[in-house]
Amino acid sequence: MGKIIAIAAVLLVVLLLLLLVFRKPSGKTQKAAPRAIAKGKSNEADPLAEADVYLAYGREKQAMEILEQASRKYPDRQDIADRLAELKQKTKR
């Protein structure tokens, strides 16, 4: 009987250790993935920064898609239009 209790205690300790190791972090300790945030908008990424990330990894097509969507969404942002024009010139699209 004593062996069974000892084995159960060891298994319980192992289970608790596994739960501690593989638990999901709580919202307070979880680090958010880095992303550029537009000024004044805490939940929306800046399209220029997103495009820069894609360009840093050589993904011109995805960067161009982000900038094209952003130029339709924000037609008054000249910086987006300028970056899109530069990228189109560079890729000859």
C-alpha cells in the first residue's frame, strides 16, 4: 500500500511540473508579437511598417498588396501612395 501511495505522489508531482512547463502564459505575462502601430490607433498596424517587414524578407508582392489595400482605404495618405509608386517602379509592375 505504501508503494502505491509513493508512486501516486511521484506521478502527481510529475503532472504538476508538466502543467507548469506547458501552461499558456496569462495575458499579463504574455509578450505580444512585435508589430508597428499607427499613431493614435492601438489596434491597427501601420501599412507602411507592414510593407517594410515584407520587403525586409524579399516579399515584394505581399508588400505591394498591403500598400494597394492601404491606398484604397486611406486615399488621403500621400506617404502610402509614394511608397507604392516606388515599389511599382522598382519591380516594374
